[in-house]
Amino acid sequence: MTSSAFSSRYAAVVFLPFLLLVALGTTTLLNPRTRVIVVALAVAAGLVSSAQNVTTQRTQAGQVAAAINAEAKPGDIIAFCPDQLGPAVYRQIEDPSQYDMITFPRRTAPQIVDWVDYAKTVGLRTQCVRRCGVPAGRTDRHIWLVWYPMYQTYQTKCETIASDLLAAATKAGGGGRNVVTGHDALFYEPMSLTEYATSGP
């Protein structure tokens, strides 16, 4: 991950104009043999660089949503860090209305990501237990954190949230359990799912 909010897939909108420019550029090569070699090299480079799109799945949201559908109870809290993981998971949860859902950093619902002043907003937030509305100390419901470390512009904020939730759950006599582990090699958008539970009267 880089420190910007740009992803290489955003460049797809300029792919066709790029191909046209490359094709036009090859016409400036007067030697037919040179032209064939240049085009062959460009095609080979494109195939090599796109190989990951054949072996890598788009998102791990299916696994995360399946675990939530199978194990979460009505009234449980589902938190997302970063909020960018929210839409893909939300679309696959069978009945999202039965959960309290919240995203970091804006404390909004997970259906849509608000990109306005995004990096600035992320920088103003430090942790989720106090500032994102995830209630600490509740003993009657679990918290499910959908997260991934070192996300773009986030540095270690999501890791801090995970650690804070674990500390709060442990202090209350409970703990945390990793349900889904993010896999960078298999998914373009990997994500983890951790369950936090407290025990008490």
C-alpha cells in the first residue's frame, strides 16, 4: 500500500486512449521489423504485468460477510477500519439492519465512502473506542472489527483500534478471536475479521 488514496485500478478509464496512443506511436517506426519487435515487447510486458489479475480475486469481503452471517447475533456491533472495506462487506450481509454498523474515521454507515477531505479526516482521528462511537464495556453483545493493517493514509490506526478493543475486552474478562485472516497474495482487497467479546453480569 502507498501513502496516497490512489489505486492502480482507477487508471482503467484511460486504458483505451493509452492503447490508441501506443498504436499511433508505433507508426512512427519506419522499419517494419523494428515495429513488430516493439509491439511484441509491449504485448509481452502487458501480459506479465496483468498476470496477477488472473490469480488474484477482487476482494475478501465474501469470506468476511459469510462469517458474520453465520456467527454474529442481532444487536452486535460491526465496525470497519478503514471505511473503504465497508461497501463490499455490507452488500453481502444477509440482514444488515439487525446490527449496529459503524466506520472509521467518520462514524458513518458502511454503504458509501465519503471521500471529501479524506486524508485530513483520517489524520484527525486516533482511535475508535472513544471517538468512533463503538461502545466499550457492553457485556451483552460482541464487536466484530473488519480491518486491515497499514492501509493507505492510515499508518497504524487500524492496528491501534484492534489493540484497544482487545485491551477493553480483556479488561472486562473477555478477549478477542481472529475469525478471518487477510491474505495479500490471494485478494486485491484483503481484510481481516476479529471478534471481541466481554463477560460480566
